[in-house]
Amino acid sequence: MRCVPHTPHAPRSPHAILISVRRRNSDRIIVSVARNSGLEVEIGKSPPLSDEELWLELQHKALELRDEWRLENRRAFANILSDMVALLKFTGYKILNNISDSGKAFLIILFADIFLGYHSEAGWQTLLEVLIEHYGLEVDQGAITIFIGLVPVFMDLCVKLWLFKILPRLSPRVANILREMKRH
């Protein structure tokens, strides 16, 4: 692959023009353009590209990818909005009131064991990566590791505090269910 020098037609380096494109895509753009132009030269489809032409091709690809990224961002914001509407539609106070106390206790324990168990680190990591990519953001493994180390433990603490201290005061049936669970 040829290096593109600083020319009057290319006032910035290729890296600077590609900065608006995701970092992981910038290297792919350069390799792809170089490979495609080299292949076209080899099969006689086009003449060799000068440095200026290569620069223009890189700039064109970067603009295409920037437009694609903007479209992805629009989709991500649409996903956020649709998820919020779905959350409002399918959850709420009315639904929780229609479930019996034992059903509520079962759902609380099920939720706590699935999402807050210390055995579910891989599940949390996968869930976070899917959510981050769903909203069009860049995945940062360091931030995910810190999140997994802190948030599930804190949530587990809050759920247990609520389940064993506050909920039995609100409903005597829940206290009976918890006593039955302790016996088994």
C-alpha cells in the first residue's frame, strides 16, 4: 500500500479525514481501497492510481462510511425511542397488581438469580455488548468489566435488602413465603 503525501489537494492526512469514521473501520477502508485498486490494476481494468487519486478514493470511501454511520446513529436513536415505548406499554403498575404475592416473590427470586448471580459474568458481558451495539455505540471492554464488577453486586444487595427487610413489612403473605423457603 502506498503512503499518501501531503499535497495541496489533500490538505489533511488520510487519518485526519477518516477521524469522523469509527476507528475500527478506518484501517479496513485503507486496506480495502488498496486491495481493490491493486486488483483492478492487476487484471487490467484500470491504470495504477497516483497518490492524489488514491487520496481522493480514500476520502470518498470515508464520506460513504460517515454517511452509513450517521444512518446507524439514527437507527440507534429510533431503537432507544421504540424501547422506551415498549417498556411503557408492556410494564406498569397494573400488570404488577394482577400477579399474586407468591407470583411476585417467584419473579423477584428468578430475576435475582438470573441477572444478579455471581455466576453470570459472561451473561452480563454478552448482554451489555448486545445493548451497546444495539444503540450504535463503541464497545469498551474496560468499562464493561468495571460495570460487571460493581453494578450486579450493588443490585443484588438492593434486591436482597428489599426482599428480606422491606417487602415482608408490606405484605404478610410474602413473609410467610420467605419462612417456607427457609425451611426447604
